[in-house]
Amino acid sequence: MILSSPIPNFAGITNFEDIQSRFIEAARSLLLGHHLEYDGRHRWPIATVELYLHHPTIWPDPTAHAVRFPKAAAARQLESGTWYVHRAMHPAPDPMQSSGFGLGPDRSGIDITAGIPAESIFVGILIAGIGDKDGSATALKQIVRADAQDRMGETKWSSEDKAILAKINGTRVESGPLKLVASDMADSPLWIGARKGLPATLDDSFKGSLLRLTTREKSPVPMKRLA
């Protein structure tokens, strides 16, 4: 089976249904036909992804990092096919500076970018679960501390962690130290639902939008099997 691109192209989107269908096609490829590989030694299947997209008129989602944290994220989420470590300075910060990353391990995450600069479309595809672990912060910690699993509970990034984050942040997904690697397409079902952990005050049109895809039948949020 020929894989669709794991990086969706949102150029020319016309409505939410168009956004969702392009995301689902790419997510099938990410979840069923690719895995993550770090440093050539560690591999994880991608279990869950969520879409955060901001289009100025068609889908002005305020939860996209480019809107919430424009100084730290806007330039990153206009890129396509790169890793965006949440709230990292642009360009990649000096890992020895404690201010280099704005979030601690338990509040961080990592996105695949899929932006369209010509149309001011900001996009981050959040890696919200890998291997047998759920959660975007846990996914990033699993990658960064792949060789130090005894440190998974630490609540601050060490200098070694920051060095790894700086090496990953902004690199191409197909060629950096963290890679998306194609594998045989799995014949497995997917489940779809609303994104997790959104603000309670968020407008229902965004809060209830079905932009979370997972390989897990059991999930911390309500999901339905994707047809």
C-alpha cells in the first residue's frame, strides 16, 4: 500500500471539513505507517496525534501556539516538516541557558509543523502519545530521556536534556536526530475524538472539534471508531 504523506498540506483549505479530512489522511500515515526513531537506537510507534491549526478566517483556533505564544512559536508553526519543541526560543536556544525552554518537562510537548506561510496558516501536529505511554509531556520526556528512564519523574530539564531538546528543535523530521521513519502500513483501526485538556472557556466549535486521532481503543477522553 502506498503511504500518504505524514505531513498534511493545508494550502487552499475552504472549511473545517476540508481541514479535518486532510488531517485524517496524514494521521493515518503517521499512526499506522510510521514510527519515531531517536539517535538511531530508540524506536516508538506513534499512538496519538492532535491537530492545532490557525487560519485567520476559516479556522481561527485560539489554542494554536502561534496565537497563544507568538514570540516563541509563530515562526515555528509557519514551517512545514520540522520539529517544534513547545515554547523553545527561535532559533534553537543555547542549551546551557536555563531560559532557553519556557516549559518544564511536565508541561511541554513536541509538534510536527505543517504551516503555509503564503496563507498565514499556522499548524502544529502534537505528538500526544508514543509507545505504551499517553500524554504529550510524557512523549517528549520518553524521547529526551530515552537513555535515562530512571529520570522520568524529574520535574526540571537538566543541562543534558536541554542539549537534546536544542538538537531536535527546528530540525527536519526526516533527517534530524529525531526522525519519522516509514514502516509497513498496519491494518489497524483508529479512533477519533476531541482534543484533550483544552480550556473550559474555549468556544464549543473549537473545543468539540474532532481533531484527535489514536490507535488506542481505550482513551482518557471519549472517542469513536473512525470509519
